[in-house]
Amino acid sequence: MKLFFYLFFLVVFLSCASSSPKEKIDYREEMRNFVIEIAEFAREQDSDFIVIPQNGHELILKNDSSIAQDYLSAVDGLGQESLIFGYYGDNTITPTDSREYLLQLLRTGKGEGKTVLVTDYTDEDQKIKRSYERNSLNGFISFSAPERELTYIPEPSEFLKNENSRDIKTLSDARNFLYLLNYENYDSKEELLSSLSDTNFDVFIMDAFFWGKIFTKEDLDQIRTKSDGGKRLLISYMSIGEAEDYRFYWDESWDKKELSWIDSENPDWPGNFKVKYWNQDWKKIIYGESSSYTQMILNAGFDGVYLDIIDGFWYFENLASN
């Protein structure tokens, strides 16, 4: 009899458990919280630490279309790719409806006092000029990247606008920026640092690692001064919506199918894997630990972070809807 009742209650329990709905995740709110947590962790050590999310600016607005003030308070600027050129490939014009949609979000952010940095992908002179003029009209700072891989420092030209010798102390002081992530064109760290120091960009957005080794404070001191004498800001790139198999944290012994926080590989960028960014194991890789990504960036002496794959929430929303 005891066995009968035990089996009866077990069947009822399992039936209820299997029929109960899965916990619903608000993927946008989870990403907002993630960015806020990174900012809070960094600013406990450096109160002036700069945080700039790239793309995914739907996070500015909550589900009821009100402004997400906690999120905006945690960031200093908004980074946007392909606003004018590059939406469907280098040198392609971004469709009007897509541009207007992005503009509405970016103008909202700017109206809340956030600096907007736009990277357009074009190497054609007339399009570079058009990119600068259109972004300038909106009060945005623009950079025309000659190619998508971001391997190249453009030669000084009339399109490096608003060159100045001022010290850039905050992001709002900046009038131009350089976006450089891939150092494949440089045979040595010394060659790269020399090329960077010989420019007048107010802000560098750059990878914190040269061929797997993070820059030191002494390295950064070599490039902190513009060639015209003013001080500039050094911002480190950091992807928080994807894991990259060439990063310091990647363990070759990982079984990707068994990890609770890793998802599918990005077909457009081999070696990059979507992550469940709300998972605590992933968060520990990014911040909070002495060996975390953010802590390494802080230790190196960078002025802030440029956060990528903020729009990772789209991937999980689409999975959930399907």
C-alpha cells in the first residue's frame, strides 16, 4: 500500500512538473541588468570608467515605451554601426526605413545626454563625406571604417574632422574616434603602438589584447597622448553577448554541448558562440572575479569598455517565438 501511494504521488508530481510552463525570461531586461552590473563593478574601482554599448539600442525603451532610466544612467554613450553606410555590406547605403528606425532610438539617447558614436563602413571619398555630414547634422561623432574587419588606420585627410589639441577627459569632449580591432597588419606590438601614437584621434576603440597578450599600462602610456599633444581616451572592446574561442578565457577542454551558458556558433563569425548572458557562469567570466575580462581591462589602465553583441537578445527572442 505504501508503495502504491508513493507511486501515485510521484506520478502526480511529475505530471504537474511537466505541464507547468517554463520560466519566462525577459531577454532585454537581462541584457540591461548585465550592462548595469558591469558598469557598477568597474566604477567601484574607477568612478570615471566609461561604458558604451554598441547596437541593440531598443534597450533604451522599456516594453511600455518609457525610457529605461537605470540603463541609460549606467552608460556614457551609444555606439552604432552602419547608420548611413554598410547595413548590407561595405559601401552599401543603409535602407531609409532602417536608418530612420535607428535614428529615432539614437536621438532618444542623445536627448538624454548620451554621446553617439557611429561607424559607417565605406572607403569611397564621397560616401565618407556624406557619412560625416549626415552624422554631424544629428550631433553624432562618426568614423568611416575602410573595411568591416577593422584592421586599418585611415591616413590623415580632410575626413578626419574636428582635429584638436584639447585634452579629452570625458566622452562628451570627443570630436572624433578610431575603431581598430584586428591587428593582423602589424608584425609587432611596437609597430602598432607607434602607428597609433602618430594620430590625432580623440578616442581609440581597440582590442585590449595583441596576439593573445593584454596591453600593459606602460603600453597604453605610449598612445595616450595625441600627436598634437592633447590627451585621448582609450576604450577597450569587449563582447558580452558571444563567447570567442580565441580569448584568454576559452578552455579547449570545454564540451560546448555540456556548458549551460553556451549556445550556437555564429555562422557569420566562426569561433563566436551565442551565450546565455544571464547565466552566472558567463557573468563571472566577464566581471566580478580577479581574473575576469573587465578586471583585466581595468588593470591595464583603459578608460572604459565598448560592449558588443548587446543585441544578442534578438537571437533568444526569436528562438522563443519559434
